[in-house]
Amino acid sequence: MKRWTHPQDFIVLLAGVYALLSPIWTTTTDRATTTMIVLGAITAVIAGIELMRPDWLPAEGATALLGILFFISPWVMGFSDISAMAWTAWIVGAVTFLIGAADIQLTRSHHGEATTTPM
């Protein structure tokens, strides 16, 4: 697959950047800020890797995992009572997970078709 051809990875990139920058305009705590900055930066980097290597299964798995980490972070890191930051984490997490999981299925089916094609 050609580089820069997965528009859904741009959505993950935007979600990561949004999470990274969200402490600027959202009421937060130090722990929530650190969590969102770290997970947002990692998500943006992984999305960039996915845009350059669209069929690389480990990056797609990492995207789905980051979605789960975002989603559970308000409870694990103790900022579920800060509703704006918690909702940001939950929405970014859901979007990131769904796109990562869909990319995994797409890549697996794409590679499966390539291996069953007769020569």
C-alpha cells in the first residue's frame, strides 16, 4: 500500500495532537496533564509511522492499545472527576481504538488475500 493513503490515520494523528494540546484549554491537574501529553505524543508519533508504513501491523496494534490506555486513563490516573479532561480521554480513546482495530482487520485481510493468491 502506498504511503499517506490511509485517511483514518490522519484522524488518529489529529486525535493525538488534540490530546497533547488539550491541557492548554481544559481544566486539569498535573497528573491528567502529564497523562494526556504523554499519550497524545505517543499516539501522534505512531500515527505518523502508520502514515509512512500503512500496512505495518505492530503500529496498528499499538494504536488500538493506545486507545485502550486513553480510555482507562481517567480511572487509573485518578482524574475521572475532572469531567472535561476525562471526556477528552474517553473520546480520544474510543476514536483511536476503533480506528486501530479497524486498521488491524484491514491489514490482516489484505495480507491474507495476498498469501492465498495463486502464482
